[in-house]
Amino acid sequence: MKLMTFTAPTPAQALKAAQLECGEDALVVSTKQIRKKSLSQPALYEVVVAIEDAPPAPKKSAGGSSSKDRPASKQRPRKEEGLSEEVLVHISEAARQISEIANVSTPRPRPKVRVEVEEEPPSQEHKEREMEELREIKSELVKLSDKVKLIQNMVWEEKKPAQPGMVPPEFAEIYRIAKKSGMDPMHLDEIMRLTLEHMPLQMRSSTQTVRRYFKTLLRKMVPVRIERELVPPQKRILMLVGPTGVGKTTTLAKLAARYAYMMEKKYKVGIITLDTYRIGAVEQLMQYAKMMRIGIEAVVDPPEFLTALQTLQHMDIILIDTVGSSQYDKEKIEKLQQFLSTHTDVGIDVSLVMGAPTKLEDLRTIYSNFSLLGIDTLIFTKLDETRGFGNIFSLVYETEKPVSYFSTGQEVPDDLMCADSDYLVECLMEARARKERR
């Protein structure tokens, strides 16, 4: 006996194909669904039938009649190896069973009957899978709608009624990032106004060009103090001032190591500490000086400060650490002014040290109250502890003071780099700081 397999999207179609190919006398071995219906493809059913290789020779019965002469109802299908009466079913019988399952009445047997079988109803699992696919499609549509709304919400109109404008979609995303970073909205609107006024119309169609133009304007907002080589007999005295907790002492230790060992030209470095209020701070700085073999002087009042400067006069660079004070403690700030009023042959550069995570309003207050000391440059620390850098852009834009160094961590001396406007722009766009040593 020979087995043949037929497949079709429905059981009825598979049985019909078996009928046409093998005739009504073929025996059905199995009927099963081999693939369930989905949104992208139909179901697939398989029907396996068995047919005889060659018609068997008629056998005479004891009464002299052959089995062919027996009534059809008395005949049985032949047993073959691997097949039994329980699994071999006549095609007409299979059609009847499938019709009953599908709640379809079976017509009376007629020669060459055309079998019509409806498709089996989908299972509960099939329905749940289709619902899950529909939910996923709906979720993607909702996300797409949110993106469209975001771009619509980023539409910016110029304050001049005669010049209304719309921000390109790519610029809208940049606007959202810059606004979230803590930048003053007035400064951001000013950048956008300048962009729309000066950027040629043909350049606005390119999102990449808009992004580059925006970054260029941000870079111009951040003046930096270039670190220049000292040529003898040039000397430099640098005083670090700022509020408590911003890392002045650690930053000073990084600068000392940088000037003494890490630059192409090695300088003779000396340290003066005015922070005698905190014993721990003095001991920490003295330990750093001992490790780096750098001279250090601790002073209390202006006369001692002048003596310390004279003691370290043979140094190329003198770094001065000061006591941290609240921006509202005017008495301590005025005392620092007394040290700066000491007559020296070399001017003292004052660097205001501030933490990058500080809010813009607090940065403004810190700068305003410490400006009594005559701020020359700005140093920002803890860039690794924030994801918003717009406050730095706005403060520098307002004060027009150059930035000299960035501190990106606690490691001495590695986590210190010269200020770089390109680096700060990338930090703002990526909402994070990378540790780089320069």
C-alpha cells in the first residue's frame, strides 16, 4: 500500500485534492493542522491517504464466490504493515466526520459527491495570539503619534510678529535637549533667533546642517582660557576660591601634579594654603605635597601670606588653596580680599571653582558674591555627577568669563582636563560627561 500526502488551506480542499487524485476508494490515514492561521499567512492542513499499489487477485470463497461478490457493507479494508483498521478510514467517512465537527450536515451518499467542509473555527490560543499582534501594532502607532506630537510641541514662534518661524524637526529635538539641560530659555531662544536669521534657506532643509550650525553657536558661547607655556622669567600665581564642597583642594592637587609632572615642560610648583580652619584639609593637602615632593606653606593672616610668597619666590607656579565659604558669607569673602590686596611683583589670577550640578540661579549668586575678588577664570568640577550642562553655557554666556579647567572625577591627577568648548557641547548633546585627560 502506498501513502500520499495532500496539503491545502482548509481540510475540505485537502480532501478534495485527495479525491481527485486517488478516487473515492482511497483510505484516509490522518488529517491534521500543520500551521495555524495568522495575520501574515493562511492556515495549512495535511491529509495522508493510502492507496493500493495494484489491484489484488480475486479469491474464491468456500461457496465458490469471490470477495468482490460480497455486498459493499460486508467488505473490510486490507490490513497492511504499519496500518490498522482503526486509522484507515474511507474518504467519504472522513468527510462526514469533519462535517460533523464543523456543524455541517452531511449530504446523502451519491456517486462522485463533491465534499464541502468549512474551516475549523480558530482556537482560543490562536485568537489570543492575534489579539497580541493587534496590541503590538496599536502600541507602535501610539509611539509614532507621540513623536509627531513632540515635534509639534517644539514649534517655536519668534517674538516679532512679522517674522513667525517654525523650527525644523531635527532642530526641535535639539531644542528639547538644550531646554532640558538647564539652559536659560532666553539664551536658547536667542540662539534659535540667530540661527533662523543667518542660516541660508537652502541649508535649513538638511537636518545635519542645522545640527552643526546649532553646535557652532553653542561653542561660541563658551570662551576658554588656553593653557600657555611659561617662558622664564615668567611666573604664575593662581588662587582657587569658591563655596564649600565643590572640590577646591582636590582640584588644586590635580593642578599641582599636572604642572610638576604631566606637562611637556616640568615646572617648579609651590603650594600655599589659607584653609587653616579645617585641620583635615591641611593634612590632606600636605600629604599630596609630600607625595609629589612639592613645597607647601600654611598661613593665617596677610603678613604670613606675604612671607610665604617670598619663601616660594623661586617657584614657577604657586597654587593657593582657600577656605570654602558660603556665597552669602560676605565676611569670609572680604577676608580673602585682604590677602589679594597684598603687594606682590606678580599679579594673582583668581579662579572661581563651582560644581557643575549646581542650579543656574545658584551659580549666578555664587559668581555675583565672589566677583568682589576680581574673577579671572572659571573652573567647573563634578561634571561626572550631572546630566545637565546648560547651566554652564548660560553662566559663561552672561559673565563672559573664560573657563580654564574641567574636573570629571575624584582621581588625582587623572580626572582633570583643559576646558574645551567642543567637549562641553558633546556633553550637552549626549547628556553625560566622558572622562578624558588632556
